[in-house]
Amino acid sequence: MLNPFSSLSRHYRRLLVYPLLSVFMAVSLVVATPQVSQGIPLFEIFLRGIQIIQLSSISDNQEVQLGKQINQQLVRREIRLNRNEQINRYVEQIGEQLAKVSERTEIPYTFQVVDNDSVNAFATMGGFVYVNTGLIKEADNEAELASVMAHEIAHIVGRHALNQMKQMAIANGVAAVAGLDRNVAIQLGVELALRRPNSRKDELEADRIGLENLTQAGYAPYGMVSFMEKLLKSGGSVPEFLSTHPATPQRINALEQAINPNTAYVGDGLDEIAYQNQIRPLLRK
């Protein structure tokens, strides 16, 4: 006859041994893997395992949550949002029109107006797009404003911020084999959103995807070209959102080649008077 206490004892030993073996194997694999740099101690990684994210396999939901945390930091410490209801509602309407026909409709998008007179727009992961009041005032019509927003949505579609974050983490030695600490990821995300070091490849891809998105949403595609040309001819310094490689004339040339001349001005958003009425609260400042 089997001793029930002996059987129970063996059962609990197995419950203890198997997890310990799993941890031992995990540590062995990490230690045995060659690493160029390891910014987070292994013991700390295990203690804070719930805060570690793996950028190479991040899910849409994880990206959205990370984007929300980056947005909280931006809004709390780095930028000031414009609170005019008419302007915010107008920008949101344009954004929603673009987002619903984008190549990435499975995530929610958030469009916010930054109270800043510089001509700039930027985006971060998880569907967050920011447009400065200075850029809204600089555009001549809705198609031009929508073209910039479509470009920013395209960066999200291409997951450019995630790829840049991974590269930056590796370069700065803050990525471990287990992944990247969430707090570090948030800080990198804020830095990427504000400094925007997009590569030539990313910018050209965002132009191409953005142009397709703009057209799919029903806007006149030449709005993207006309806004870039206007800013270059203004005589001032190159706006922040254009001050990346490749040079803007090359980007304009690539866009012109991609647009059918017969349909360049076919679509919505070219009515300048209607646009001025929509953004009137900004023009009164």
C-alpha cells in the first residue's frame, strides 16, 4: 500500500523543482549567448521581468499601450496641447478619414494639436499623431494638411519608430537579450518623437504610403507636393518635419513621378476659403 504522505511529498517536490529548472535553463541560455552590450543586469531583469518588452515580437496591443505611455510623458513634460474644440475636432475628422483607409486599420489612432508656432508634425508608435498649430496655419488648404498627417500615419504603418527604438537601444547598450526595460523604452520613444531621426528609406517609404493613403481618402494627391514646394520657396529655414534625408527636392521629384498628371488635382481639400473658415480660431491669434 502506498504511503499517501510520501506521494504528496513527491508531488510538491516536483512543483518546486520544475520551475527552478526552468529558471536555471533561462539563465544558462542568456549567459551563454554572446552579447555586445548588456545595459540591464540579469538578476534585475528577472526581478523586473514583467516590465521587459521584446520589440522584435511586440503585439499591436503592446505597441498601443507603449504609445499611450510615451504620449503621457510627451503631454506631461514636453509639449502643450491646443484646447480649442473646433480645431481639435477638425484635425480629428481629417485623421479619422485617413486612418480608416490606411494600411493599418487594426489599431486605434489618436490625433492631437500641439500649441506651437513652428511648422512641424510628428508621430509615435501605437497610432499617436501630433500636428503643430504653426503647420496648420501654414497650409493653404485641407489637402495640404491631410498630406502631412498621411505621411505621419505612414510612419506608424511602417512601424518606423519601433525599428528606430530597437536600433537606438542596441547602439546605446541598453538592450539585453531578454528585451528592453519598459521605462527605458518610454524614454527612447519620447526622444524619437521629438528628435525624429528618420532614415532616407523611412522617409521615402512614408511619402509613398502617405500619398496612397491621401488618395484613398479622397484628397487631391498634389496637396502633398504643393505643401512641400511652398515651404521650400518661403525663404525661411527648412521646417523640422522636412529637415531629414533625403533632401526635399528629391522627395518632391519622387512624388511627382508617382502622381498621374491627369488626376493630380482630382479630389477633395482644395477649397482655400473653406479651409480658412475651419481654422479661423487659430488665425485670430
